[in-house]
Amino acid sequence: MTGILSFLIIVASALLILVVYVQNPKGGGLSADFGGASQLGGVQRTNELIDKLTWGLAAAILVFSLGISISQPKPPKPVAPQTQQQAPAQGQNPAQNQQQ
């Protein structure tokens, strides 16, 4: 499952890069390259499509990343080391054992 989600993240990332390159920060972009409003359903629709693709791909990457994070196995809880104390031998004082 992790491999499939990783592959989908890579594909969505590559598509997001392409969509961002198509956009022009000065307002031109793909819609300005094709001329007037009669082509591709108009400039406004093209810009809306590119915006929706950008947000959709970003959301897909987020969801796939969360899916990978959730599907990972939980690490085992660390077990605290238990100290073993030796019982004093019969007839001996515990304070004497520590001095030896």
C-alpha cells in the first residue's frame, strides 16, 4: 500500500509542477497563448480550470501523504529496564554487601 501511495504522490507532484509552469504570475499563462475568449471556452474558464487543478493536486498530495503516515506500523513501546537486586545472604547485613 505504501508503494502505491508513494507512486501516486510522485505522479501528482509531477502534474502539479506542469500545472504551475502553465500558469503565468502576471495573468497571462495558457489562456493568453490561445488568443481570444472564443477559444477553450474563454479565458476565465481556463484560469478556473488551472486553479482547480492546482488546488486539487495539492490536496491529493496531502491526502496521500496522510495515508502513508497512517498506514505505517506503530513502533513498539520501549520497555523500561528492570533492575534486579540481589537479596542478602542469610546472616549478612545489606550494608556490608555494598561495601564489599
